[in-house]
Amino acid sequence: MLADMSADAVGVSGMGAGASELGRIEGALRASWGADTCSPDDLERAGWSPANPAWGQCDVTALVVQDLLGGELMCGEVYGVHGGRQGFHWWNRLPDGSEIDLTRDRFHAGQVVMEGVSVPRPMRHSLRRGEEYALLRGRVWQRLGIPAGSAAAGSAAGPGGGAVPGGAGACGAGSWTGPVTRGSVTSCRERRGAA
């Protein structure tokens, strides 16, 4: 569980992959985000803006990070200042057990992301955000100089493989926005009634 959501705590320092590798991946992701990779639910709710580029990007970003570095997909519920559930948030647990959240800066003060659970990577037939994922992954691959159509070293499944991401549909719809605290409790797995 992430105790501190500051950039230093979950950015590129102290993670299993080298800091320069994570910095390069984070830079490629940030340069690749856009309205066309944002969750349609979030676009409808608040639009997308370069002022908050991580808005609506958590699920597809976590999937691309898993492609590159391996590890697990993590999902936790998001609660607002007044306690109401606002949606779900995705991040990664790397193979060494460290957790990284490259869309952490989208949250507003007072929002709480509950302790996450590892969720399975959806199968190809259950894609919800497949278009946005493919677009983001293609842009990131290009920025990192990875040949199109090739699987990255940490990829759970290469191109054409059985397991490919499905985005928010696997855990729940919605993405919310900046500094947050992590709590503990309910999980996406419990909500889905499976794992």
C-alpha cells in the first residue's frame, strides 16, 4: 500500500526498475496522453485539459506500465471529501512488490483512494477501453523506440496474445482526479465478486 502519494514517494525513485528507465517511461506516457486516450466517462464529466493531463488516464496507463515492466494491476475505490464513492483508480505493483502510480497528480485534495487489490488483466473479448489503450500504447512504444507490434520485456501478453487490457470495465467505470491518501477497506475484487 502507498502511504504517501507525493511525487517523490511514487514517482521514479526507489522502484525495482531503474529510476532513469521509469523516468523515461513516465515521460513517454505523459507526452502520449490526450483527450483521445481519456476515459469517455471522464471526458463527459469534466473534459480533458493539458492542465490536468493525467485526468481519465489511470486504467490505460496502468495497463501500458504492466506491458513494459510486468507486475500486477491494482485497483481501489475513490471516495470524495464528503465520503461518497466517486469511482475507481488504477496503478501498478511491480514485480519487486513496490507500487507505482503515474497518474497520482490528477486527484483533488481530500479525495481518498482505498487500499487496492490486484485485479486480473481482462481478456481480449472483454475490452472496454481497447481503442484508447491501443492508441496510448502505440504512442508510448514509438516514443520509447520499441518496434510496433513487439511485446515489451515485462509484457503479460504480446501482440495477438490472449490477455489484453480492458480498461475500467474490469473494475468499474470512472476515473477521478490529485494529492490523495490511501485508506483500507472495500476492493474492486469484492465489488466484482470475483478474482
